[in-house]
Amino acid sequence: MTPPTTPGTADTARPVLRSGTFAIGGERTVHRLGFGAMRITGPGIWGPPADPDECVQVLRRAVELGVDLIDTADSYGPVVSEELIHRALHPYPEGLTIATKAGLVRTGPDAWHPVGRPEYLRQQCELSLRRLGVEAIDLFQLHRVDPQVPAADQFGLLADLRAEGKVRFVGLSEVDVPTLQAARQIVPVATVQNRYNLADRASEPVLDACERDGIGFIPWFPLANGALARPGGPVDAVASETGATASQVALAWLLRRSAVMLPIPGTSSVAHLQENCTAALVDLDDDQVRRLSGS
């Protein structure tokens, strides 16, 4: 893990490089501000986006801005997000890490259902390999632990895929500390992806566990700031002080919160993408971090 670099000329063109780096699994180094590819789909994360060409440009522009961690899932669309990533970026630039997930099936817009049967997870891994056009998935994450299937069977399948070379690193999503500990008895866990932002810090114990053990923490829904962004509130005040937007302040706070934090804000707009990526240039002082943290 390295801290942000000193501002320089290159930051204007590739602001994400200022977010610092993290080595996934202790081996695969990425810049900490990534891109979440859920929103390059239709309403309700269902079907194709209204403007697929714009989404292709978003993906290409993200890489130009320094993003080298893109997070997706087989269920985004479903399959739409992975297919657009392939269309936009294959053959992939050297150093680009693509993370995907399996374990949720879709029955319609905004409908998500966990399925963790080992044969299903294996099938979805094989299909993601094909759609992404890779021989091994950089980071393969269990989207949810299926309560109807023994957790050890799900973790064991992830270990099998890793041993077979189909995935390089394994991640989990929406888990508590005991589940993380149980998984690590079966398979090395490189990342955890839980909901976490300025307004929702319920996963603080999981983040603390990740910090202790050098596990990457990927906060989904990173831009939520709730009542903190109300006029005169902490986010609004810090945004005024720094000249940043509320979204940039929320991302800058996440980057300051922990060296294992890997925010992945998503969008289907090039303009919004550039705003998010520029958050890496927002330098919060200790007092601003304290006020945003409420301590």
C-alpha cells in the first residue's frame, strides 16, 4: 500500500494516479480509486443502457484517467456490463484488473436472488471467462453467500477455481467478520465488498478486520452522504472549503479513511466519471476528516 503521490503535471491528465495504490492479494497492484460498472446497464440494472456508445466511451475514458480496477458482475444486465467491458477495452491494457462476481440471479429490474450452488458458481465463472475474453479472472467475488447452501461448499468452490487457475484472486461481498473468518479457513480472501459510505458505516468491524489482515475493502454505494450533505452540514462545509463537489468529498473521505479502501464509483456519463476521478486530487486536512467522520 502506498499513499497518494505529490500533485504534479501528470495529475491533470490521470488524476486517479493520486489515489495511491494497493496490492490485491499482496501481488496485483492497482490504484485505489476504481470504477464500478453496474450503472452501464438499463434502469433497475436490467437490460442494455439507453446509450451503449456513451458507456463504451465511459469505460475507455476511465482507463485514460488512470483507472486500472474495474468491478462488474454477471448479474449486471445480466451479462450486459461484462459484454460492454469486452467491447470497449479488449484486448485489455497491461495492468488493468477486471473484477467480476457471481452468486445473484435476476428475475427482473431491481430483483436479485442469491444462488450459491457450486455447480452454478462454476458455470457462471466459465461464462464470465468467455464474455470477458480472458483465460483467468483477475478477481472473482462471491456476490452473496447463499443461506440455502452450506457456506463451506461455496467457499470450497472458490478455492477449486483458484487452484485450477480459472481465477487469480477471490473476494467476498456483503459478509460479516465471522463469515470472513470462516471463508479464510478454506480459501485466501483478497477483498471484501460491502456497503459503506459516509452515511452508512455498519461494516466498520469488517473494514477493521480487513485493515488488520491486509485485505482490500471495496465499498459499494460509496457516494451516499445522507443528511451529512444538507446545507450547512459537514459535507457541504468541506465542499465549500475545498472547492470540491459533495460527491468528491465523499470519495476523498473514503480514500483517507483507510489504506485498504478501494472505492469504485460508477456512472454512465463521461462528465460524471471525470468528476469522480478528480476526487483523487481533493486533499482533506485532519480537521476536515474529523468533522466528516463525526469525531
